[in-house]
Amino acid sequence: MALLVHAGATWFMVGLAWMVQVVHYPLMAWVGHAAFPAYEGEHTRRMGALLALPWGAEGLSALALVALAPPGAPRWLALLGLGLLGLIVASTVALQVPHHRELTAGFAAHAHRRLVTTSWLRTAAWTARGIIALALLALLA
């Protein structure tokens, strides 16, 4: 059951990461300077509410897969996935959150550019996590 929860939550986050990376973040430049602080505040509030449950489920199920590796699933694959999740959390805290904080004061092209650029790390890591989740499902099918 943990693997199904994990795969579902991970692929939700993969889709969200790609949508944010390719659609949402680039469109921030089109909001306009006057409306941007309110827009950024709403973005932060709504994204936090949207991803709280799936990201929590992804993290807990990733830990469960490492602690209670299903028979036939190599523990190293679960550990790799957990390591990538750690990279995602570290990137979010160290890179994306500071850029979002800077943007709450108003649109700044340099902060926006760094947000878009650094977020590719999370997008790639979540994509790799999605592939790992599918590989674990395939190994146990």
C-alpha cells in the first residue's frame, strides 16, 4: 500500500513541478509590477495549501519504503528516491524560498530569473523520483 501511495503522490508532484516550471513561473513576468506583491502572496498561500498533503504523503511513504522495503524491491532504489527528496527539500529551502521572499516585495527580474533557473533542479529531481516510483512498481508487479 505504501508503494501505491508513494507512486501516486510522487507523480502528482512530478506533474505539479513541470506545470509550475514551464507555465506558472515563466508567466509571473507578465503579472505587472503593481499587482505582483499580492499575486506572489496568493501564489505562496495557494501552492502551500495545494502541495501540503501530497508532499507529506510522498515524504512519509518514501521513508516507509526505505524502512520496510517490500520484498523484491531493492533498498538502494528506495534510498536513492529518498535522497532525491532530500535534495528537493534542500533546494526549496535554500534556493526557491529566498527568491519567493524577495519577490514578495515586488517583481524583481533577477530574483524571478534565479527562481526559474534554480527550480529546474527540483523539476529534474522529481522527474527522477517518478521514474524510480514506476521502477519499484514494475519490480513488484
